[in-house]
Amino acid sequence: MPNEPTPAIGEARAALAARLREIRADARVSAIDLARRAGWPRSKVSKIEHARQAPSIDDIRTWCQHVGATDQAADLVATRHAVEGMWVELRRLQRTGLRRFQDSFVPLWERTRQFRIYEAGVIPGLFQTAEYARARMRRIIEFNGIPDDLENAVRARMDRQRVVHAGDHTFAVVLEENALHARIGDTDMMAAQLAHLITVAVLPNVSVGVIPRDADRTMWASPGFWIYDDERVIVETPSAQLTVTQPREVAVYARWFVELSSMAVVGSAARRIITDAITALDA
């Protein structure tokens, strides 16, 4: 089995493999006999049961058929869908454009009460100006070769920001200082974005922390991640979106966020770093 993109996926696949092994054992069908009945190579059952080979939907149905457990097939297939759905290619998610991709988050954002957000190299979408969002999304569209619905996507992102000002949502944000200096447009646009970040940072339901470049690190930088209550974590890589819902792994990200927060400065000290980044634009 290739290296998993996250331990959570490896654990989930191992759990599915264990369930398949259990129903075979409960039926008193040997691995060799199951392979013979299914017309599979003898090694296939062992590979599936030890999570070295992910079973297809047809594999699961065939497995259940030959061990007399057809009543469990639907649940096992649903489990497989859930496991594979943890890691989804961004190109597939965005194939109909960025507007629909943006809209897909609305129900999650509206029901989330506590947002914990870490970003290493970008201002979070919740706090982006339209021009900053437009610059980022334009490059995403170009790079991924997806349908160009730029203006609709920007409007959707701006509309999603209503959760910052409505309802009882709270936002704890930790940024690496490098995110303030990563220019994706001209100096006027970047200055406006950083000034907007300062404005948002003083809202009563928002806490913005910045990890200084010269901080004594107790935790390394990582890809950005968003924690939605204690329900799920979403991580985006250049190629895929990872959704973590396993409680134990969600708790790992929560601990990670606490460690990152401990290195960040907040309040006036954070605003001073942001102001310095604005001043540096003219240097």
C-alpha cells in the first residue's frame, strides 16, 4: 500500500480491512476458499485484509456474497465511499468553476460556531479584500485550467464573509509573518489587504495572532488548516483537499493549533507587525 496522505486515511482503511476480515472469519470461510469462490488470486484476500490493497465496490459486494453477509454490503460500501472521500483532488472539486466550489462551503460555515484557522503563506479567505481574492483566484483558474468564472467566484467569497459579522461565530486565526509579505499583486492592493486585516482583527469575535519570523519555534510551520468546531479539519494542498473527521485526529490538529498559537503575538503587537509589513511595501 502506498504511503497515505494522512494517518487518518490509513487508520480508516485499516478499520475497513479489519471489518472484512471479521465477517469472513465469523462465516468460517478461509482466505483460500474465499479467493477460490470469487475467482481471485490467492494473495488478494490477504492484501485486502492487511490494508495493502484497497477493495473496490465490486470486491466488497463479491466478498459479502461469498461469506453469506450480503446484508452488510451496503454499509461496507458506504464506509469505503467515506474513506476515499477524505482525500479529494481539487481539480475534480473545482471542475465546474470556483463559484460552485465556494458555495459548497456555505452550510459548513453557517453551522460552525468556533473557527480555528492557521495559514502559513496566505491571508485567509474570510478576511480577504475583493482585489486580493481576485488575484489569488485568477492564478488558481490559470494554473488548474478550470472554467473561468472569476467574478462570480469573487462575489461568492465576499458573500461568505457575512459569517464574520452575523451570528455567534468566533474566529481564532494564526498567521505566519511570511503570509503578510507574500505579494500576489501590486503594492496598493497589498497595502489595502493588510489594512483590512487590521480592521478585522479588532472585531470582538476575532483574534488574529502572528508568528514572528524570528520566533523561537516550538512547532514547525505546516500547510494551512481550518478547524470547524470539533467536527472536522480541512487541509488544502496544491492538488487535493483533505477532510479529517476522525475525532482523535481532529484533536491532534487542535493541539497543533494550540502550539502554534503559543508562538504568536496578538493584539497591538500583532497589529504592529502588520503595520510594519505595510511600511515594507514601499521599501
